[in-house]
Amino acid sequence: MWARNRLLIFLLITLTVLLVVFAIFRSINRVQITAFYPGESQHLSSSGQIGVTFNQLMEPTSVEARFSLSPPVEGHFAWEGYTLWFFPSEILDPTQAYQVTLEAGAHSQSGRIMQKTVKWKVKVRPVDILYMIPSKAEEFGGELWRYSIDENRSIQLTDTQDAVIDFAPSPTGDRIAYTQRNTGGGVDLWHIDRDGKNSVLLVNCGADFCSEPAWSTDLAWIAYTREAFSPIKGRYLPARVWKVEAKTGQTTPLYQQ
């Protein structure tokens, strides 16, 4: 009798373990959405794009056919690894909240099916104008300003003694990458939020000339050109394209030579 009970307990424990392992395996391998763009605390610019990232490679047509906006918006799709991007072909209405829907049934390249319909809302930021006021001095440079149409006022974003060279807003409009002259004779890469706060030095370029920043669609990277200064030749070498991770500042050449 005791032996039979021990066998029964062993079988129950084994079954429970198998069920837990099976549940974990299903959870790990099922199709899941890991990120939305813009994020929960972000707003979409009136000409910005909407993105959704999955935990695995998806079959593009199955996802695109189940993606929709309400009110309807015309546009086109593009894929970047695990992320689907929707690019509106019309200006979005800042007074309108858009509901994004991804219907159940989309499947991954390995055949796994997305089981649940997912919906989220996207808010559009009022249109502002980002511009640079050039220096009155002979030396090239200026300061960044933003004009708020809603508030009918201009807001100065940088105070660099007219050292800003060029700039590029992020696709969501929340951050601005810009280049600024440094004391070593070169030009560094910075970024700042849209209200002129939290400026961050991304790349200390030393004597090199870094310019022409451009954001990736998922905001993770910023590409820029870098002209290395040669002390021996006394001039800048031909420009190369580099990239920098926006969160960490880790920078590498885009193409290895």
C-alpha cells in the first residue's frame, strides 16, 4: 500500500512538473508584442510613424493585413528586423486620438500564431517649428529654438554661445540631436529633449568634425558623419559615417574598412 502511494505521489509530481515546463515553453515561444512606438509617455508627431516590435520574426503580409488605424489613415509599411513600421501618407490631426488595432491571427515565420487582438491609442502632438538662429558674429554657429504654435511663443532650447552647427529632431519629436563646437577645435554630438532640458553629450569628437546627425526609426541609434583631423597633414580626412547608441553613447563606424 505504501509503495503504491509513493508511486502515485511520484506520478503526480512528474505530471505537475511536465505541465509547468509545457506552460513555460508555450509562454516563451508564443508570439508576443514587446514594444510600441511611440511609447506610453510619448506623443506622435503629425508626420511621425507608428511601430510595433515582436519577440520573433513575423510573416509580413499576415501582420500588415491585420493592422489598422481608427479613424482610417492611408500609409505604407516597412520592416526593420522584428519591428513593423507604419508610415502615414497624410498629416495626422493633433486634435485626434488614433486607435491602433492588430487583430489576432498574425503568424511568425516559424508558424506560431498571435492569439489575441491588441489595441492601443496614439496621441498626436500639436505642430511646432524647430529652427536655429545663426550667430551675428563671423564664426558659423547658432542656437536652437522651438516655436509653439499653440502657445504662440518661441522657446530657446540651447545656450552654447552660438556653438550649435546643425541638428535633427527624432521621429517622435521628443529628442533633438545636434552638433556643437568644442574647445578642442572639433565638433561634438549632443542630444536634448524638446523643451531644452536634459542635454547629453553623446560623442566627444575631440579635434574631429562630427556633423549631420540622423535618427533611426526606432530611436535606438543616431548616424552621423565624422571627419577625422590629421595633425600630421594639418587637415581633415574624408568623412566617414558613424553610428552611436542613443542610450549608452557607444559609437562605432557604420562600415568597417
